[in-house]
Amino acid sequence: EPDAGIDTLWRSVTLFGTNGHEIDRDTFIKGLLAFGASPLLPSLLSAGPSQVPTRIARELQGTGPLSATAVQDYETITAGHRRLYWSAAPMALYGSVESHVTLGGELLAKGGPDPLVRRVQIALAEAALLAGRIAFFDLKRPAPAEQDYRVALDATEASGDHALAAAVLAHMSFVAA
């Protein structure tokens, strides 16, 4: 039986732009973006039209430990944000990256096999580093940058990625200066 929250989301998305007609997959994905569900997109895009509501319910409920698919999706979004740094407006990208950092923390809270947890820790560190970079260098906001860098440093320490930790510390040194 569908989750009540998913049912509400589905009804909300279908209210816009469908004029009572059957909603197609593209319209549904656009609606999700409007509701801030972009972290779910990679897994949704691989689903067939009839699988979308079930897939969303499973992803949003977040039951069970980390899966390899969820980790891969998280890493893919992290890499996409890194590429977008050079072409997207800083404020728009910052909001998306901050949400992605929050999602990374939620994924880590689920726990799972050590190799998967480590991959999320590294991707989270990269995302938080990017958020800090945008906040400090592009938006001229040192306080949020410092918080982002702290999240990144904590994630690098947990993962044992010393090279990434050095990059985070290098970025942190600009805030202190």
C-alpha cells in the first residue's frame, strides 16, 4: 500500500500542468524538481514509468542499510555538482550542494557495509568541500564555509582519506587568514 506522503506528493505533482490528463514521466520528474526531490533523480530516471511511484516510496522511506545503488547515485550527484561548479550560478548550486550534504549525513546514519560507508564518507567530504568553496570564494560567506569545511574534515577523518583531508585543510586556511 502506498505511503500517505508519497500519495500526497503524487497528487501535488499531478495538479500542475496536467489539466486532468494522464501525467507522463517527464512532467512527473519536472514536478519532483519543483518539490526539491532532485537527490532522488538518478534512481528515478532508471525506472520505467510504472515503477516511478514505487521507487520513490522506497527511496523516501529509507528503510534498511545502505545499498550499492544508493551509494553510486550519491557519488554520481557529487560528481555532477563538481562539474556544475564551472557553469552554474553560485547561489543556485550552493543550495543544491547543501541539500546533498544533508542527504549524505542521512545516508551515513543508515549504516551498512564498511566499503559502502567509506564511499559515502568520501563523497560527502567532496560535497561539503565544494559547499564550503562556494560559500567562501563565490558567495563571500565565511561562517557557512567554515561549517561546511568542518563537515568535510570530519568525513575525511572517518574515511581515512588523507589526501582529501589535506585539500580540506588547505581550503580551511583561507577562512582563518
